[in-house]
Amino acid sequence: TEDDASSGRDPFAVLTRSDGWYSNATSLPDPAATRNDEHPGILRSCVLELALDYCARITARATNDYLDVLGRIPEADPFPSLEEIESTLMDNIKEEEPYCAAVESCALGNFEGPECRPEKCPFENDAACRYVESCFDPLIQAEYGVALGLLKEGERVMDQDWSADGGSLVTKGSGSGATAAAAAAAAGETAASGGSAATEGSASAGVGGWGVPVA
């Protein structure tokens, strides 16, 4: 079935194999040989938003843990400088999830560096990889398609003929009233609050983030 074909695929691997990370990748590389749910505009927006959401949680936890450490420094001991604090915090994030230390700058730099385009899911937490795999969920993809102006309400990604217009991003819509959280709930997933907007040029995909618990 469509859902079975979507399960277990790695969106990082798909985007890297098809050069779909770049902002000018707005159509299927080979419509005749590529599944519709591998449209780079939709997949990139979803993966980036979910990655940023997960990494925001990692960063928040690392920050709180480090603030706790700083709060226990005796008054008589020297307090680290701002540069030392930032460096230590970044090291702590890198130790837990190396990709989280790079993903924001990768997005701003159009994923130019090879470290920005991993050949497989880069997260140490397997649950985070499964979370990002939800970008292949038809309901999630439909939400991003509408938000990006690629689909109309009620249309499905797998029913489209992307070869008709090259699958280009027609408009940057403000998105539908539904959120990815609602789509995930409809798909039987457990949604959580929080998250960051996806970066697609200067526009947001317009779909709210939903989270996976950090380990």
C-alpha cells in the first residue's frame, strides 16, 4: 500500500541522493522514475522544520542543564566568560546531537557544505529519525503542499502530475488552517507542542511544528 511504501524510508537519504536540499530544487529530478512524495520542495520543508523542532528541544535541555551547572559555581570561584559559556554549550549539544549544532547554519547557507547533506538520518536518537520519517506521511505532505502553494485543499501529493508544470512552487501561501500536529493526530501519531517554522527561502511553510520527546 501507499503507507507501507512510505514507511522506513529515510528522507535525508532521499534529499541527498536527489540534490533536493538546495532552494532551487523545486521539481522531481525524474518524474517518470521518482515517487510523488519525494518532491524536494515539500520534503525539504518538512524535514527542516522537524529537524529544527527536535534540535530546539535538545538545545533547550542542554541549556537548562548547563545553567544548573553554572548556578552551582561557588561565589569565590571565577565565573566563565560569555565566550566560554557559548563554547561549552555548543560542545554539549555537539556531543549529544552533532547535526543540531549545524542545521541552522546549513539552512541559512542553502545546505552547501557536505556536512549539511548527510547520506542518512544524522540523529543519534532513533526516535528522532522515526519522527522525521513522518515527512512521508500523506496527510503531513498534503499540509505542506497546501502551505507551499503546490496543492489545493483536499488534494493529495500522490495524485498529482508534477511533470505537467515541472512541480515548481507556484505561490508561497500562508498555509491551511490545519497544522502538522492535526495531520499527525489524524494519522494516529502523538503530537506535542513547540517547534520552529520551516525555512524555504524567506518564507515559512506555514505549518506548525510538533515534537518528539528527547531521550
